[in-house]
Amino acid sequence: MPVDQHLLLAFLVTTAIAMVTPGPDMLFILGCGMRGGPKAGLLATAGVATSEAIHVAVAAAGLAALFAAVPVAFTVVRVAGAGYLIYLGVQAIRNRKPLVERKSDRAYLSGLLTNLLNPKMVTFTIAFLPQFIDPAKGHVWLQFAVLGAIMIVFEFLVDGTVGVLAGRVGGWVRRKKNQRRIEVATGGIFIGLGVKLAVDH
């Protein structure tokens, strides 16, 4: 086992608590599921999970030092991510082109971009994962890979379930002819997440 067993247990407990606590990813996936159905919720989860894999790779490579060396890079990425979320929210409320339009790839791409354009996820990964890495065991990159894979599994188990259930609830609500309310509620969630990302430092 490349990861210290005691550190692995601590990681599992900590990650489980973090995942079940509602956060931006869960809210985004919930909105996608409500608006586009269970498949959209699940594929939005896949998009978020893909971005998490990229974040883990960035953490393992130590590239996040860029944010420390060039603070403006952090700000640029943060503002771009906030702008994208607000754009999605406005589009949902205006209801010109639904977020997923019954197209699963749109949900996946949105999940991927929203998480990739959140630099706090990169810095969180860099601050979080090394706490459970034991350099003395060697193969640090493999330890990162194992922990990253576990995070992705948790992502699908928790947020994937939320996305699928939200999709089923959303389908029931749509049958009750409340589609417009779903659009406005989802748009409000996305805009709120975008504003929070923009003003958080």
C-alpha cells in the first residue's frame, strides 16, 4: 500500500465529511440535475470529477506555486470562473438556451469548466492532499494518485447521487408545469455561486 494506513484512514474520514457538506460543486450539480434530468446531473458530476483529477495532477506537479508567485493569475482565473457561472445563471433565467438542452455533453462541459475556473479548488487540493502524504514511503506521485482517485470515487458517490435524485425531482416538478420556476431557481443558484466566487478572497 503506497499510502500510510493511518494517514489513509484520516483521509477517508475527512474527505467523507467534506463531501457530504453542501458546497459549490454540490449546488452546481443539483442545479444541473433539476434542470436537465438525472443524466445531466450525473454528467455534471463527471465534469467536476475530471477537473478534480486535473487539480490533483497540478498539486502533484507543484504547479500551483504559480498562484503564489504571480498573485494576479489567481485573480484572473477567479474572475473568469465567476463570470462564467453568472453567465450560466443569466442564460437559465432568460431561458434562451437551457443549460443542458437535453444535451449531456453541455452538462459535462459546464461541470468541468466551473470547477477548473475555481482557483480555490486548486489551492485547496494543494493544501489538503499533502497532509496525508508521507514522503518517507517514497513514490509521492503515486500517493497523490491514490488519494486523488479516492476523492473522485467520493465525488461520484455523493454528488453523483445528489445529481441523479435532483434530476428525478426536477422531472416530477416539470410534469407539474413548473419548468419556469426551475429555470429561475437554477439561474439564481448559479448567479449566487458566481458572485460568491467573485467576492471571496
